[in-house]
Amino acid sequence: MPQRASQAIESWNNEGSGSTDQSRWRIVPAVIWWTIWKERNMRCFERTSSPLHRIKMNCIITFCYWCSSEYVDDPIAVRDILGPL
């Protein structure tokens, strides 16, 4: 397990070296951290929380949005975006 965020990113980049779409592969850690940060803020400041399945879905939705610059709710479009990874 990486001890620091920089080690996690380096490990992630090494694992994704065979990915067909490097730009999308590199977005994934930022999406995960952003989603966790938003959930943390909701819990700390709004005293609400999301179930785990919703947090995971928020990661996927954010990833699709960042990759395509539009909101994607169609499962086929999501598969098209995730496919090259």
C-alpha cells in the first residue's frame, strides 16, 4: 500500500501503462479523491451521508462528466466512456 498520495499516483500510472486511453486513466484518482472530498464535506458540514453504492455511482458520473463534458445517464454511453480503460 502506498504511504503517500504521490506514491499512489505513481503506482496508478504504472498500472495504467497498458491502457488504450492514458488521459482517461490518469483522471480516475482525481475523480475518486474529489468524490470522497465532497462526501466528507457533506458529512462534516451538512450532517448527511450517502450510502456506499451512491458514492460509487457519483464517482462514475463525475468521471463520465469530466471525460465528456456533459452529463451522461445512459448506460451505453457510460460503457463507451469506460471502455477504453
